[in-house]
Amino acid sequence: MSIVAEAPGFIQVFSNGTVKRFAPQTVSHSDNLSNTIKAKDVTIDPSKPITARIFLPNTSDSPTKLIPVLVYFHGGGFCIGSTTWLGYHVFLGNLSATAQAIVLSIDYRLAPENKLPIAYEDCFAALEWLSSNSEPWLQQADLSRVFLSGDSAGGNIAHQITIKAIKTNISKIRIKGLLPIHPFFGSTIRTELEQADGSADDVAMNDMFWKLSLPEGSDRDFYGCNFEKGEIEWSLFPAVLVFVAGMDFLKERGVMYVEFLKKKGVKKVSLVEAEGESHVFHAWNPESEATYLLQKQISSFIQSL
């Protein structure tokens, strides 16, 4: 039995189909939170399974006031990652407090055992759960102000779930805004940065994750990889704020995504670059100055809509 794919320290895939994952530090829902926030874990669908972690800010001053909801999809090339990872837990807890919003962070099924579009199906199921459940911690949820966000593969998921929500006209929920962070997109044509010598290792890892996650027989022009392949009534698309990192070779894809949405006539599309920062820096350094700035930018976007 040999290793056929590997991201050292994160995942090994063996020739017999066995998958071994190595998670960084994980925490329970009650760990590493400030006094202004609390969290709990919930089950979306035990049969798959799909779970989530809810972050709830302290609203004791206005216990009946409705507050916005941010649904967050973690990154990891569709193959690794979890809302239980320490970096995501700290980042999203602090974001909930900063934005004064409920954060619902989704743990979806991972590839290669569960190839696309399963991640999209799981995350859409979570949105339907949000629209129809009676979870006590969501009593203050303003479902007319729902925002979708995620980093890397999670930013890709946020885009795809928005499209599916528009096509399905999901009841009770209005998606007001989309906030992809360093979104993970691709195509059969390489960008300049993807062809640069200095990006070779990152591109190889990028290729591996796409190979593991794409459906059998699909190439990089699969709709879930190449955002240009999706088609909807673009006038219905919500406001979008795309975040890119200056040292991330995927930055070009984020810029292309913004240009694509503008050409399609999406009314409010903006781009923010974190200069000197790398891919998903907020997950690895959740208490850095750059991460605090990111949280403030997300909060301002939510409050503006």
C-alpha cells in the first residue's frame, strides 16, 4: 500500500483508497472564547453527518433585537479542515463579537471520500436547516440579513450556495451579502501566477486538491471549479466583498472573480487586498493585526447592508 497523494501534516491518501488526516490543534465549543461570546455544537443531519458550531455574541442589552447571521464554510481544498480547528474557532468567535452577528460555521463532508458536489449539497442543507429549525440559540437570528462567507474552498462554496439559493428561491432566508476570503477557483487555463516558477509547490498542492475533489471524469472546467461555467439571473446576485492576500498565488483568481461578477451586472462588487499576507492568514494567525482588520472589514460590510 503506497501513498498516492499527500499534503504533509494534513492528509495522506493511499493506493487502496484509505485516507488519513492529521488535524492541527482542535478545541471544544467552550474553549478559548472571550466573555463577550459563547458557542455550541449542533447537528444538521446525523445521517451524513453534517454538523455546525454556532457563535453567539452577548446581546444582554437588547435580548429581543434581531441580529444578522453569517454562515461560514471552512477551507481546505474540500479535503481537510474543520470548524473545530483552533484557528477557525478563535477567528469566528472574535468575528461574532466584532460584527455582533450570529456565526454558523459548517462542517461538511470531505473529499476524496465525498467528491464534489457533495460539499455543496451539505452546505445547502445547512442553509435549509437554518431557515426551518427551532434552535433556541437562533431566536435572535434575522433571516432577512443572512451573509455567506468562507475561505479558500469555503469561498468557492459560498459562491455556489448563493447560486443554488437563487435558483431554488429558498424560503424565509434572504442572502444579503457574500464575503469570499481568498477563494479557491480554477480552470483548465493557467493564470500568470500559476505559471510562475516561485509558485510551483503551491500549484502542485492546488492541483492535488482539485484532483481529489473533482467528480470522476471532470476537468478543471467543471462548474464547481470554473466560476464562469455557472449561469443564473445575475441581477438577483447579492452584494459581494472579495478578500485577496498579496502573497497568495490565488490572488489572480479572486481578481478575475470580481471582474467576472461586474461584467455580469452584479450591482455591488468590491475587492480588498491584504498586502504582505499569505493564503488564509486569518486561520493560522487568528489574533494578528491583519486578522483584526479583516474582522472589522467584514463587520463594516454587514452593517452597511
